[in-house]
Amino acid sequence: MSSTPIKRQNHRIHPCNRPRKNELIHFLIERNAGKKILIVTSYDADPLQTIFTGNNITVVSDAALAEMPDLRCEVLISYDLPEKAIVYMSRFARASEYALITLDEEDQKRLYPIELLNGRTITQEIVKGFEPDFGI
């Protein structure tokens, strides 16, 4: 996989309510079937590894990801956003085609520093059926 930057239109935020986040990620996995998918969380990845399974799916924490410098994917799905924007950028660098963020109300406060470090806003796209009840 190449290390060329992801096109801006392929970097997306999908806002949703926290209780529906797992369902939204399953939807995104289906939409990207056949691609190598990496799901990253700031917290313990073990509970998520039993929820998101498949041949092309890897679920890791940011801490584990830092220990796997060669791990790459076609599609990155951020389960949540890390406290530090630079940690997100190290996630983002692993993807060759798409970087997707599932954003709940709690993650919203961590978004601005990421966009600042990225040098631009990230397109927000509400997935039909997963409309959040918080303002974007």
C-alpha cells in the first residue's frame, strides 16, 4: 500500500449517538467489504475485538498501534478520538484509501485540535439512519 496522503474527500467524520456507534461501524465495515480495515480506539481494544471480527479487520488500541510501526490498512475507522491530536495523526498515517471517524458527543471536544493540526476541517457526513441528537 502506498504512503500517499488520503484525498480530502476520503477523510470523513460520521457523527452518531454513542449507543449506536457499534452499529454504525458494522455498517461502515459492510460498505468497505473486501478492504483491509483497521479499527483504533484510545482505550482497551479487547472488548471491541469480539464485536468487530473478520478476515480483513484488525482492532487495536493506540498504545498497541504505536508498537506496530508497519501496520497499514486501506480503511481506518477511529472508534473514538484520542486526547492528543498527534496520536490521531499517527492513526491517520496508516490508511491508504479512507480515514473515517465515528464521532459521538464525547469525542466532539477532541476534534478541533485534530483539525488544527491537520490544517483543515474534516468533512462531516451523517449516515442515513444514524442521525445524532446533538448539534454538530
